[in-house]
Amino acid sequence: MILLQINQLSKYYGAELILSNMKLEVQNKDRIALVGRNGAGKSTLLKIIAGQISHDGGEIIKPKGITIGYMAQDTGLESELTIWDEMLTVFTDLIEQEKELRRLEADMARPDIFENETIYQKVLNEYDTLMVAFKEKGGYQYEADIRSVLHGLQFADFDYSTPISTLSGGQKTRLALGKLLLRKPDILILDEPTNHLDIETLSWLEQYLQSYQGAVLIVSHDRYFLDKVVNLVYEISRNNMKNTMVIIVLI
């Protein structure tokens, strides 16, 4: 399934041409690296795809409903919330659904509803429909997902009630990455995601991205990391782009 297409895209900064004739296609499960010399326009292209900045020519085609998650270089998570409460904000809809399920359960136990077959059946049907939706969206596992991501990003030994505002810059960057991963966008865009990651965390991220259900688009100077994660490389050179397949041989 094609998630995104870029055709003849161009970008100017003032009179200077930064990107021209950009062509890119992203399909589900793609693991794409954007490579090129510093100043070639890699980060600019990521920002355009993510909707952070505009482009001056060409088109970006994206099917309705496709979600894009973007993390810029050295992005720190600024929040007055605790680690746990901030991660929970990703799942606001599920939390509201869970509250509604509890309300419906309480309603079904009320004598005035339980003893009225018509009303009881209506509440039961509403409960069943909401239960299915809640389950399909991961309602029974979102807390486990939070713990798994925090553990992978080396927060297992932290008190999750720790205010984010008290953390270091590197820790805030890892939390920003964790929050983005928990959102599970259809296209995950990462600009230099290996900054501030130690070897153990980097190894976890490699495995996480290898099994990611959507597409991944990465800019990184860490060739070892890219070799582990990506299967397609687009090189930006002289304002243009060319792609080459990366063949990974497993021995």
C-alpha cells in the first residue's frame, strides 16, 4: 500500500534553490534512509513531508487518514507532567473509552435498567460495540506498551512520577522519541534519532524499528544503524534525489 508520493517537489530559501525535482514513494513497511552531504536538504525534505514547512513546487500525495509522526534533531520533551502522565496523553481517547465502559457497567447493574429489558438491551449493545472498538485500538495493552517503551529507552529504574521538567536534555530527547513511538503513526519520520542513545538503547531501537508496523523514514549519519534498519536508501545530491536498493545478506 502506498502511503505517500512526492512528485517534482522543489523548495527555495529566498532566491536559493534548496531542493528540486524531488521524487519519493513510501509504501507500508518501507524502511527508508535519506542520505547526502551536510546541507543537501535532507532535514528540509523531512520537514516538508511532516507538514512543518511549505514547498514551492510539485506535489505531495497522501491517502486520507494516513498519519505522520515527526521528530526533529535533538527534540526535547518539554512538559510539566510526570513521565507516566505525559505518556498517557498519547492514549486520551482510549482512557475516555475506558471511563465510558465503566459507566455503562455501572448502568447495567442499576435495578431500574436491569429490570427494563428494552433499556438494558440498548445499554448492553452500546457496551458491546464500545468494547470491541476499545480492544481493537489496544485498550487492554496501552499501559504495557508504555512500560515497554520506557524500559527500552532506559527509564526502567526511574520513578514514573518524576516530573519531566527535572530531567536532563538527553533524557527529555529520549522521552520525546518514546512518546512518538507510542503514537504509532503510519509514517514515522526520524531526523538523527541516535543522538543521546547509548549502545543498549540503540540496539533496542533497531529491533523496534525492524518490527514497526508502518513505514519508517530516517536521516542519520550512523551507517551501522542504517544498515541494521533500512531496506531502501534515497541519496540527495546536487538538489536532486536518486535511490538505490540496499541488500542485506543474512548469514
